[in-house]
Amino acid sequence: MFTSCVDEFSELNSDPSTITKPDIRFLFTKCEASFQPGDYAQWFGGFNDLSTWSQTTVSSGGNTTRSNRPTDEANGCGYEVNEVLRYANEIRYQISQLPEEEKATYEYIQYLCNPLLVYLSIQDADLYGSRQYTEAEQARYTNPPLLLPKYDTQEELLEVWLKELDQTINYLSSNEIKDVLNNQDFIYKGDLKKWGKLANSLKLKIAARLINKDRNRAFEIVKQVAESPVGLIATTDDDFVYNKGKFDNNWNNDFSVGVGTQHLIDFLVNNKDPRLLYFFQRMTTILMLCRLILIKKRMPDFVEKNVISEVKNGKKVFKEWGGPGEPWVRYYGLPVEIGAGQMDKYEDYFDPKGQLFVLYSAAGAKKSYYPCTYRNQEMVKGLLTYTYPDARMLLRFRTLNNMAGMVCIFRQRKPISSWLNSPCWELLGMDKKVPKSILQTVSLLQ
């Protein structure tokens, strides 16, 4: 007869450092840390396509018949959605496994995931339309594992996201909740009122996407937002802002920036929109223009019409800028017409023969310049050293080590209130759909 011990060795043979039951609070922290609305791949590849399709930028050689086709590097923020969704689903699952007395303590955390998911998903659907969402990241919780989730249409997704935001708003506004996250929620520090305002404010992004598809539905959403007891992001204290750290900024190399389109740059210049100075680089070739005038070499017509010259010592020299004046006169965009780079009428913009944007010294040294307005890389790239001319635009340079980290921001005060109080809603018929009392409430948000 053989005998053996009957003791249970499973606990004895388990690594005590192995976590078998995760802390839901820590899962939520990881969910927030995975929230990445504009990562490296999206800016490096996705922006090129999206900015071309939206006629924001154009290649320095001009648009071609392939300009509206996705490139090999095209990318949205789809996988970031899946990263956040993976943690959100795990949080929901872990909460569902808790005994009832514990569930009441942690249940609210799953609803804080919804605004994060909706914010990212809207961006991704803007670029690609349909995407996997309602069945995505469910393999672990299904039997047999769901490995081929369906694609939800953008129309379906907008309704799903409205439902999720409403779930968050309703739960936070109808339950007495004692926060257990505190600093584990590094965005709002467990301030649930701010989470409710974020969820309510996000509904306006969905309304804006429905206005040309289902105007009545868009008006209905705006009405709900204005009447919601949770309120809106109306002050900077409520803003969704956090700094991911100066070493988490996605960048260590150059990327294709593109040139601003003519109609966009002209619009910003004519309205003296300060965003122009941030998004695009100004032309910094005053010394080059002085040289062009001095040697009587032709410069691009669209630049020359804004140059005021004078005669000194018998020579024609640069005096000052005309036109809209500084700094606006330094910004010029490119035409978006297909094949413009090969058209004679646009020669001054594209210099197809390579003779217009260059100068040669007496010794034959070649110096080139570019009169149009490139997208500003400094708005995206961190941890790089930049060189820039001093205030007098001379040849002395200073260096700047840009150590700024990636900061995620949603909804400063002005955009939220201006969306609701914008004249465009009234022009579209909003005044006929919303009672005056709501419009008066909205006006208080200014």
C-alpha cells in the first residue's frame, strides 16, 4: 500500500509577489495613464493624411492625384482607445466579482472610464469612421473568447457614447459616493463633480458632429447639456488638464510638417487670428529679401507686393513691410489645387525650375530661402534644442532647450461657453428649439 500526504501545497508554492486580485484603484490609475489623445504615431503619420484631407497643409511640391489616399504611415488613436478600453473592461469585470458590500464602494469607478473612452474614440472615428468598440477587448470575459469583434458604424458609436456619458452623469448625480481614489485619480484627485462636468461637456462634441447629419438630434443634445444638474466645465479649475511629464512627449526625430494652405493662412491673416503664430512658422528672411532688392533679382509676386523699399546712396533697399503689417505679413500659404506645383500660374509658389528661391554670392556660393509658411514643429516636439534669431532678426542666434512635457488638455472655459452661446446655433435654428430660460442659463457661462 502506498501513502502520501494530503496537505494542500498550492498556497505554499505560490509566489507571494504575484498579484491575483488587482486593486481597482490602481487599475484606474493605469487606465488614466494609458489615456493618450495624440501620441507619436498619430502625429507622425496620421496628421499628414488628416491635414491634407482637411486642406490644412499641403506638400511643398503641391497636391497630386494621390493626396487623398491614405499613406503607409496613416494612423489615428485607435490603439490608444483599445489600451484604455482594456483597463476599463477589467475594472468592470473586477467590480462585478465583488461581494455586494464592496461593490457599492467601488462601483462608481467604472463610470469614470467612460469620458476617457469617449474622448479618444471620437478622435479615432473622425479619421476612420467605423471601428471595433462595443465588442472590443472582450476575449478574456467571453466563452468562447470573442476574437473577432464587430465593427460599429460611426452613427451607432455616437449613440453608444451618448449612452455611456449619460450613464456616468446619472450615476454620479444620483448616488451618495465616498471617493476612495484620492490621488490615484491624478487628473481630478477624486473630485467627482468635475468628472460629471467633463462627461456633460463631452456631449457637445457629439452634438457638433451631428449638426449636419441630424440637426434636431444635435439640438436635443445641447438642450440636455444646458439643463443637466451636473453643469459644464465653466472655469479653469474644472479643466481636464494634466502633465504626463517632460520625458513623455513622444518625440525624438523630425517629421513631415507640410506648408499651410493658402485659404487657411489668408483667413487667419485677414482676421489676425493669434493661433496662426502658434501653429505655423513665420518667414524669417528679411536679410535675404534685402539682398534680392539690392541685386534686383525677382522675388515671388505675393511677397513683393507687401515689400516697401527706398533708395539709399543710389541703391534700392528694403525699408519695411506693408500689407497687413508685422507679424502677419510674414505668413503665406500654398494653393491646394491638384497639380498646382506644375502650373505656370503658380510658379512663384512652387519654383519648379529651382531658380526663384536661391541666391548666389560673387564667389558662387548658393543660398536658398523659402517664402511660404511651414507648420511649426515646436508645438509638438519636446526635449530638443531650437535655434532662433534675436528680436532684431539679425544673424545672432540664441538656443532654447525645450523641456516641456506632454500636457493633455480638454475644454478651457471659453470654448465650452462659446459653443453653447455661439451665434451659429441661433442661425441654425437653435432659438426655435430651446426655451429662452435655457439660453439665459447658457449665457451665464460666458
